[in-house]
Amino acid sequence: MSNHRTGVGPEDPRVAELRTAVTRLRRELAGYRGHLSDREIAEEELTALDGQTSTGAPAADRLRYSLLLITGALGSVSALSPALRELRNAIDLFGPLAPRPTVPPWGVAP
């Protein structure tokens, strides 16, 4: 099977899953008529996620940052929860967030 975006080589199934989840959330968000003060932020991040899928497997930390922004922008809108959950599950396929170095609050590592 060829890559959807480039026509070359097989597509990473994680990328396909992410693309599907992004498309679904975009569709659900477009159909949601309630007021969302940060709708534009969610839409911009969905566009960014879509762009990341065009170059192969995106970085997990960037995906999680986008998820954080989208989740914050959409709040707790129950109508969008299933599509948001699907997006989170697709992002989880790219692995856990890299651990951060342990630095005490005063800024000097032991």
C-alpha cells in the first residue's frame, strides 16, 4: 500500500490512525454549534497535527503538546468527548512522553 500523502512506501498505521482521529474531531468541532471561546486554537492545532502527519511519524512530545492545547480549548464539552478520546488514543500510539530530568525547585541538580 502506498503512502496517502506522498504515494511512496507503506504508511505507518499510527499515522493513519492519527489522521483519522484528527479528521473526526475536525468534523465534530465544525458541527458543534455551541460557543467555544477558544475554538480557533483547537482548529489551529488540528491543522498543525494534520501537517505533522504529512512528514511521517511525528514527535510524541509535539503531539502531546497539541493534545494539551486542544483539550484546554475544548474544555469539558461532552459532545466532543468521544472524538477527543479517539485523538488521545491515536497520540498514545506514538509512545509515552519522554521523562523530564529531575531538577529540584532551586534549579541545581544533585
